[in-house]
Amino acid sequence: MLDRNELWAQASELGQLLTESPQVVAFKAAQAALENKPAIKNLMNRLQEMQEQYQSLSQYGSGPHLKGLEESIQAVLKELDQYPEVQTYKEAMHDVDVLLKEVTQLLASTLSENASPRS
């Protein structure tokens, strides 16, 4: 039986293995490609500012003041989607999500199998 420290060490090792997986390596490369493209960085900064503004304004309810901002956000998202680097990033992020879900499901399944009382 593992004590808590051994369990954390094993979890840390699993985390390291995940960071070395092809999915995470591809994600990091896609992320770096985004950061090296000034036009994308500018659009992402603009998007973040608009999203923060939207959050602030939405506290006061909905209305025409939000409609224009929503349209502007959608326009920036559409513009970002035109870049192949953004598509590659989204695909890589999806692949990492799938990997993490699969690992989580495996952990949950293993726990369920080993936690149930044996006859």
C-alpha cells in the first residue's frame, strides 16, 4: 500500500509522462506558433479586452449595449479562425482534452474496479 507521499510521487510521474506525450508536445508547439504571430496576439488581446468589458457590462443586465459588443466578439473570433495557426491550436487543445479525459476515465474505472467489495 502506498502512503500519501508515494502517491503524490506517482501522480507527479504521471503528470511528467503526460507533458511528454505527443498531444501535449503538439499543443505546446501550436501555442508557441500563436505567440510568434503578432497579428494573432493583437487579435487575442483585443478579444480578451472585449470579453472583460462584456463581463463588466453584463452585470447590469442585457440590452443593446451588449448586442454590439457580442457582435464585435464574434467578428474577432471569426477573424482568428481564418489563421491556420489558430486551427492547429484548437485541434491540439482538443487532442489534449481527449487525452486527459481518457486518463481520467481510466483512473475512475480502476478505482471503481478496485474499490468494490470482493465476494
